Amino acid sequence: MNRHSPAPTPPAPPRSVDEITASRRLRRMRKADWSRRLVRENHLTVDDLIWPIFLTEGENRREEIPAMPGVFRLSVDLAIREAERAAGLGIPALATFPNVDMALRNRTGAEILNPDNLINRGTRAIKAAVPEIGVITDAALDPFTDHGHDGILRDGVIVNDETVATVAAGAVLQAAAGADIIAPSDMMDGRIGAIRDALDAAGFQDVAIMSYATKFASAFYGPYREAIGTKGLLKGDKKTYYLDHANTDEAMREIEQDLDEGADMIMVKPGLPYLDIIRRARDEFAVPTFAYQVSGEYAMIEAASANGWIDGEAAMLESLMAFKRAGCDGILTYFAPRVAEILKG
């Protein structure tokens, strides 16, 4: 060093954490369980839960679905018992889906027009035994067709308008059986307005419509298709009527149109991979918003838990809180009774 060079400037003393944060220590309210609870922004309650259940023919039948551990197809008599259990836990509503005998399925899904089909018998029985619980039914045709599509298949094409007419007629029969909410999942153009008109004309003005407004062409539906017996039936895919999972603006247009046609509430399906859609829908439309935590989401958590890779109960609860944080009013989830037991306990 040159003896005439100025002495080096000593380094500034490091800033304290209080100087760095301007004394805003965000961990203060995380230091104890009571303080975390005091400032928690979102809460999961039993009122947020809708329980999807699967119906099958026969009596005293409980068939486990291999791809969905802990989920069963139930004969109507056992579904009544589960409805009683759900009501006792405070679960507001069930969503019912039928596994229809293959002999009753055809190209047009005509069994949906049978007033005494499995779904309608289930609704009547549940509402008679447990009138205080809500029943949500799906007017889509896929459980009733021999090709597994949600609409009428003609010359390799799902025909929109004829499907809508059948779906609307089926919705009226479901309302007549006692369904409180019709939740059509077929994604045909105009179905919401047609169902609303048909319900009103038949005197069912008080029956609500929960639109599967944004049902995406997804890889997460596989176990559900096993549950309703359409696995292996599907010819082609459903991309001509389900939404492209790359699109968000299109999803908003679907929601807007369904609301204009008379939907009372909207649903996003699947759930966790589409939290951005839920948040945007809630922000843009401010209507009752629901999500379906679908079979593949359920199966992934259950499989990872069974292998000891994750804490299954913690992941289950965290996943449901994610829906609340994204803006959901409620969640259709196969975890509903398990979560209700935890919340009650």
C-alpha cells in the first residue's frame, strides 16, 4: 500500500433485524397456536362440504372401488344409512351418481328418461328418509350411454341440441323425484337455459341449478369412470365438449353464458389443478362458487398416504383449505365424512 494512500473506510456495522424490517416482525402472530387462530384468514367448516356418493342396484350392497380406497358403490338402502350419517355430521348435501346396469345403457342414454331409474329411486328414498339433507343430481348422459360420452353419439359426433333436449327432460324427472339442485356436467351449449325453462314449465321454479360451468378435459377423472362403470367404454375422447385445460378466458365466457342462462351457482372441475380458475371466477362474477375435488385428486392423496410418502390427513385438510383460500363457498369431496368427523371432534 502506498504510504500516502488514504486509510480504507471501515465497513458499516451490519443492520439489525429491526432496522431491516422497520420493526415489522411478521412472525409475532405466528408464535403460538392461539395467535395463529386469532388471525386466520380462511376457515374450513362442515358447512363447506358436499359428499359425492355412488349408487348401484340391489340390496345391502357395498362395493369398494379399487382406484378410490374407502369409497364404495352403495345400494339405495345403504345410501340411506350414509345419508343419515352425513346429516348427523352436519354435511349439508349429497351429490349422487349412478352405476347403471349395462343392459339399460344405449347410444342415446334413454334410461335417463325413466322416472324409476336408479338415480331417481335413490333420490326419492333419501329425501323420504332424510328430508333435511340436500340432494344434488347430475343430468348428464354418460352413466346411461353404452359409449361413455356425456351426449348422444351420431356418426362419431356428439350432437348438441338433441342431447340438450334429453338432458332437460331428464332434469325434470330428477326434480320430480325430489332433487334440490340439478348440476348438469355435460358441457353442451345451451343446456342451462333449456333446463331452467323445462324446470319452470313443470312447476319446479325452486329447484336450483349448479352449473359445471368450467369442466375441463382432464386426466384426473379416471377413478370416477371406474366408479360409474364407463371405464373402457369411451370411444375417442371428450375434448369436443369439455374445456381445453390451457384456456382461462374461454372458461370465463362459459361461466358468463351459464349465468346469463339462469345458473344459480357455478362449479369448477377438477379442483386443485384449477385454483387460478376458481380465484378468477370468484373475482369476476361474485356468485356462489364451488369446486369438485375429483376422483384422481382423491386417489393421489390416498395412494401417497398409503405408501407413507405424505401425512394423508394433513394433506387432505390442506387441500380443502386451498379451495377456501381460492374463493370457494363449498367443495364436493369424497373426503367429506372423514373431514366432518375431524371437525366435529
